[in-house]
Amino acid sequence: MGIITVVGSGMMGSAIVIPAFLNGHEIRLVGTHLDRDIIDGLRRDNRHITMKRTLPDGFKYYQIEELESALEGADLLVSGVSSFGVDWFLENILKRIHEDLPVLSVTKGMIIGEEGKLITYPEYYKRNLKGKDIKLMAVGGPCTSYELADRDDTYVCFCGDDMELLRKTKAMFEAPFYHISLSTDVTGVECAVAMKNTYALAVTLAVGLAERREGIGAIHYNSQAALFSQSVREMRRLLRLTGGRDDNIVYGAGDLYVTIFGGRTRLIGTLLGRGMPFEKAMEELKGVTLESVVIAKRTGKAVRTLIDRGEADAADFPLLLHVDDIITGGAEVDIPWTAFETETLV
Amino acid sequence: MGIITVVGSGMMGSAIVIPAFLNGHEIRLVGTHLDRDIIDGLRRDNRHITMKRTLPDGFKYYQIEELESALEGADLLVSGVSSFGVDWFLENILKRIHEDLPVLSVTKGMIIGEEGKLITYPEYYKRNLKGKDIKLMAVGGPCTSYELADRDDTYVCFCGDDMELLRKTKAMFEAPFYHISLSTDVTGVECAVAMKNTYALAVTLAVGLAERREGIGAIHYNSQAALFSQSVREMRRLLRLTGGRDDNIVYGAGDLYVTIFGGRTRLIGTLLGRGMPFEKAMEELKGVTLESVVIAKRTGKAVRTLIDRGEADAADFPLLLHVDDIITGGAEVDIPWTAFETETLV
């Protein structure tokens, strides 16, 4: 059996190793400087204070100062940091570890590379490691951490350059409730799931719009489904734009679904749909949806950059640009329905 | 302004003409022999007894015996029959009307043609009209009738062979809450939305499975999203198989979404997921989900025919075949998770 060290003991980093633990692997969960209280709590009674779940008895817990002993003899390093922790992880972890320790990252999202294009975190890490050859893998697909902790059936995709290593890693994690596909199309998988924050926010605008029209609690699905359709259309275009394979829409659509219902992005979409200005909604939800909004802003900025350069067409992304107008420019919600209409001649 | 005659005053036939009525067109709603009580009710107070909505004052109502006067001077005929009424509509309406009256059909689903392949209803009609050249169009995309009647924003696709006619028809129906794309890829649009019954049943198995594990009312989305992902994957394969364009997954995914949440198929998927045998679930829901189950059975049968002939690969449709085993063969729910896993090498 192997040793898996997780750095970043947030919800996803802590949940993803549960199936591996049940497979008999040793789990060492290391909190960053931001996770101090989480580790303290876990040491007390295995209770994860932000995920509000009890982790299996047998997990080993470490504060960041104990990193070195947590890494000793490890077979796999899991990055559990959020998209805000990417540079910290690069400087403090990736630049220090041995090249033969493979890394599996749960961080979702993409980042704008120097050339203005959206690149994946594995690609970002690789560029900044300047020749240090760490085997980087990432996890995509629909998964909320607490439901994985509850052992609800979950289907994800591990991606990376090395299929042999992916298979080995899958063997450590696969469990009766955790199902894993593999892909070497890192850009495709990561792009498909990075878009979900923007589009989950977009779809849930309809939740708030129905309430604005008919009162809190009113529910309609035609308008949500309409925005879901348009989201799938634009996500497929974004996949093409980044060079990812079209098949990955499978993960994109699933991740959009789970984010609309299981995620926190829904809260802000609903408030905006009801007519609350963005700044006020952000105040109301202080902290809760920060990461998803930042990812959405990044995506909007990157697509606008491509449009400015003539590498993308604004007409292809009316919903994404509208969401960006709302969260960046303070625009009022006014779904550009007509812009979604197409004529297809075969 | 034009005259639109609807034959089949069920929920969708009655709802789809609301936007056209608001655009100033004359609406003549004709009940079939099965709709007698609906028409009686509407004549009394514009209340639609099965949709449980009041239709706009100004609709004209007809019993089937008054068909001739309802058709007099009509510019467009809407077929509002369910998939059970297709042959009745063919024999009693299509074979009798004038060739220059275009037809828009709201009937969803596909049918097994003589050669064992899935064909669209417009194609089925065309074959059986033996040279009579009626301009047939159909509606696809996510739309529940009562939400359209409530004027929730709805986004659909009108498809047919003649783009000019599609544009003209769109102009009659397009409204601030009814948004329409157009396509001449009839097979693609119809195939994408025909699959939704099978896959909505599949996704909602997870609703019941979570309840079986944790008690009624327990809700998880990872497993629903996992099945949603796999559904999108198999729907794309079915599109390829029938020769429809891949873009239509946009409508398929949206229609799946609205059927999971706004439709009646959810009831049966949930009961089956909880562990209730199919026959018992059907008894419990007597009548309610009949059409969706019949469509699912048809789809299963057609795909099995293609597999038997070597034109499709069973390994490509594990979820569809499992649903078919449940509803046709009485199999127990046991999601074939491992069969969903793929390896993608780029």
C-alpha cells in the first residue's frame, strides 16, 4: 500500500483521499497556514470544521511546519489548494519536492498565461518550474466534496501526460463509489470544468428571475434549461478555442449540473437574478462565493482578450459576456435571448 | 395576421400557440376524440383541465367534428398529438388536408422505421404520405408546456427542410418569452430530444438510490451529475448513429435538464431507484408516465436492433441498455459504473 500526502486540507483535498484510504493507503493531510483551525479540529475528533463531516479514523494530520515528515516516503502528493493558493503551492511545495514524486491537483479553474491565453494549472506549473520535471496530474468532472465524503457515487476524470501513471493513480483511488476515467487531454478536461463557475452563475440567474417575476420560492425550469442549453453551446466553443477535445463537454455538462445544484455559485446567481446589484450580492454572501466569482472574472477577461485580438468572436459568447458585464461592469441582468438564436442549414 | 389551427388540444398543443396568439394570430384549438372534456372545459371558462392553466381569452375551440370549419383559411396546422396519436394524425388529418397547408408538429420521440432504424416523425409521415408533398416542421428543445403557458422564458428549435418557411413560422411564434432557433437538420434536432425520456429516467434513478441509502428526502447531486455526464456521452453517440449533427447536443442536454426537473419521468426514475420493481412503479403512477416509458422502450428496442445487426456497439450504450433492462426485462437497478469509464489518449 502507498502513502498519499495532501497539502491543503480544505474540503476537496480532504474528501478526495477518502476512497484511497478505504483502499488501504496511508493518508497524511497537511494544512496550509490558512488551514490551521481545520487541522486542530481534525486532530481533536476527526471532524472537518468547514466540510462539516467526520473523516475516517486513521487519517494522519499535520500542520504546515511538519510538512517534511509528512512528505517522507510519500508515493503521491495531492494538491488541495484553491485557485488562490496556486502560486503559494508552486513556490513552497512544487519547487521543493523531489522530481520523482507525482502530483495530483484538485484545483479547478484556468489561468491567463503570459500570451493572454487561458492555460491549465498543470501547464502554468510546468512553465514556472523551468525544466524541473514533475509529473503533474489533475482531476476534472462533477464532484462536490461533501457528497464524495458521504460516499455518493461520483464520476470524475484524472488527466495528465502519462497514461501509465494515470492508471497507477486511478488504482489507488478507484472505489465502489468513486469512478474514474482517464485522459491525456489535460487542456480539454480542465477547460471543460473551468467554465462551470461562469455558466452555473448564468443558469441560476433564471432562478432569481422567476422569483423576481412571481415571488420568492417560485420555480421554473424552462428558462434554466434554456440557459443550460446556451451554456453547453458556448462551452463547446470555448473547448474548441483552447484546443481541447470536444468530447470533454461530457465533463463540462456534468460539472455545470452539479454546480447549479450542489454548489455555492447558485446563491449569487439567484440574488443577481432577483435584481440585486452585484456589489450588494457580494456583501450579502461575504466570502462564500468569492472563488467562483474570481474564476468567472478570469474567464471573462481571457475571452475578452482573445476577442480584442481577433482570435475569438464576441457573437459566439453572448451569455458569458453578459455574466461578465454583470460581475465586472455592474450591468443589470437582461438575458440576451435573441443572441442565442441560430440558423443551421445542412 | 394569420390563422393557426391546432389539432390535439393536449398541454403542449395548447401552450405553444399562446405566444402566436399574443402576436395577433387567430388560434383555433381542435380537440381529438380523446380531448372532448378539455374542449368542453375550455369553452366554459378558458380553463385547460389537464394543464391547469387558463388560456388567453380569444382562443377559438372546436370538437373534432368541427374540424372542417377550423381548417378553413388556415395558414398553419399545428399537430398537438402525443406519440400515441401519430398514426391517427397521419390517417385522419395529414391524408386529408391540402398540400399547401404547412404543418408544425410538437410530438416528441422517434419511431422505428421498416428498416429497423430510428426515424423522426416528419420522416415517418413523409414515407406514409407516399408522394403527397406536405411541408412538415417539428419543434425540439427544452420546453414544458405549463411553464410556457406561464410565460417563463423558453428556448426551442424549429426544424424542417425549408428554411424560408421556418423563418416565416418563427415570425408567427417568436415572443419576448419564446425564443426560437432554426435548423434544417431535422434528424439531429429530433434525435437529440427524443432521447431525453430514457436518460431523464436514468439520471433520476440516482434520486431514488440516494433515498434508498439514506432515507426519503435525502438529496445528492454527484451521482445525478455522474449519470447526466454519461447521458450526454451516450446521446452524442446516438446522434452520430442517426446521422444528426453533433451540435444538437445543445438541445438534448437542455431537454434532459428540463425533463429531470420539470417533467413526470422523474417520478418513475425515483421509484425505481428506491428499489421498487418496474411493474409496481407503473401501477403506482398509473398513466402518468406512460408516454415517456413507451418512448424509452422504443429507443431501447431500436438501439438493440442496431446492435444485433452490428451497426452499433453495446459497449457504447451501457446506461441506455441498463434502463432498457429495467423497464423491459424487470432487472434490478444496478448502475454499470465501470462501463462508463474511458481512456482517452491524444
